[in-house]
Amino acid sequence: MMVAVYVVLGLAVLVGLGAVVSYNRFVSQKQMIKDSFSNIDTELRRRYDLIPNLIETVKGYAAHERGVFEAVTQARAAAINAQGPAQQAQAENMLSGALKSLFAVAEAYPDLKANQNFLALQAELSNTEDRIQTSRRFYNSNVRDYNTRVQKFPSSVIAGMFHFAVEEYFEIDEVIREAGPPKVDFSNPPSVAAPPATPPGQPASPPAPPGQPQV
């Protein structure tokens, strides 16, 4: 009889310890998710700070492209005011699309593409985009591990008891993720075709007599 009591007590202690360990792990994972999203937010804020200077630089060469500037400004404002990872990711997708339109405008202005301030802003924005993608992958990895424990038994029991809910992913549209950060290639300026040696429809000059230069 006493053996059975001891077995039951031992099992109860093991279950209690398991519950404590599982709860503490949930708490740690929640904090890790919060910290990793803060890393994303830091890079996003840096991106937002670069955009006004980028717009002003492009305006100096393409002031008539008002629609593009307004689209980028509105997308930036929506991204700044977004709440939660899912809404934030949707706003960032719109902002990335607007920025690609802005860089497409820059392609039509060789003087702008050679502007040192524009080049510096473009390079910094590209680096920031790379850091955002790295932070996003780290955040989503933490969310995936946490959500798996929320949904799988027996940790799901602890999640239900203490209201640990599934967290949102920070997802980027497939097209934007494959395209990567907005880049403009300034290394190969457009080539200018050489004029034809003979205008169309006009016969070539006859060979010059010996001793005279070719016309």
C-alpha cells in the first residue's frame, strides 16, 4: 500500500516539475520572440529615416514624378503606424513595392544615378534591407518553435492553462523576397551605339585614286 502511495507521489512530483519547466520555457520563448521582433523594428526605423532623404534627392532631378513620391510617402506612413507582425509585414510589402517604383524612376536620369548622395542612400538602404531579412528569419524561427510547443501535446496543456497563444509570423511576399532589396546597377552605364559609317540610302564613297586621301 505504501509503495503505491510513494509511486503516486513520485509521479505527481514529476508531473509538477515538468509543468514548471514547460511554463518557464514558454516564458523564455515569449521573451525571445519579443526581443527578435525588436531587432526587426530597429532596422525598419532605420529604413524609414532614410526614405525622406532619398525622396528629396530624387526630387532634385525628377520633380514632376509627384505620384511616385506621394505613393512612397503614404506607404512609409502606413508602415510606421502598423500594429503587430502580420499588419507590419503587409505594410512593408507595400512600401517595398513603392520603393521599387522610385528606383525605376532613377533609371531614367543618368545624372541622378551618378549623384554621390543618392549612391550612398541607395547603398545604405540596400544594407538595411539585408539586415531586415536576417532579423525576419531569426524572428520567424523563434515563432515557429514556440507555436509548435503551443499546439503539441503535452506542452499544449500548459499553454492552454496559462493562455500562451499562437504568435504571428512576419511574412514577406514571395515576389519581393525573391527579388531582394531594391538595387540599381550603376556599374554598367548604357552603351551608345556608334553611328553608321554610311547614312541609310546613300552609296558608299568611291575609293580615292592613288596618292589621294579617302573621302
